[in-house]
Amino acid sequence: MAKTRKRYSATTKARVAIEALRERKTVAQIGSQYQCGSANVSKWKQMAAQGLPELFQSARSRGDEKLTESLYEQIGRLQMELAWIKKK
């Protein structure tokens, strides 16, 4: 008989990650408390640690990065068109 995979909600993953980031308990203890594997605990902890800096970035700076990228792309296209026109 095939075993079905357990699916964890985002809330559960966040709770586990916060608990792991606190480092008051071992990964194995957290895994047994929330009934998930220690590999999952480590993975969720790593994902949380990588995602935290983005939470504290202002919305303006995130939008500025997208705008800057699109502007550089447009500048590149315009420079290529100008160079093509100068050749003719």
C-alpha cells in the first residue's frame, strides 16, 4: 500500500522555522514536536533565514530595482538602434 505524503501548511512551516531560528531546541526535538522530519526543519529554517532580509526592504526599493532593470534594458535597445542608424 502506497504511503501518501504529508503536506504542511505555510503557517506550520513558519512556526517550525521560527522555532528553529530561536535555537532553544535541537532540530530533532523540533521535528518530533511538530511531527515532521529534521530535514524539513533544516530546509524551512534556511528558507526563512534567506527570506528575512526581503521582508525588511521597503516596497519603494523593490520597485526601484524593477524599474532600473527595465530602464537599462531600454537604454541597451536604444543604443543598438542608434548604432545601426549611424552605420547607414
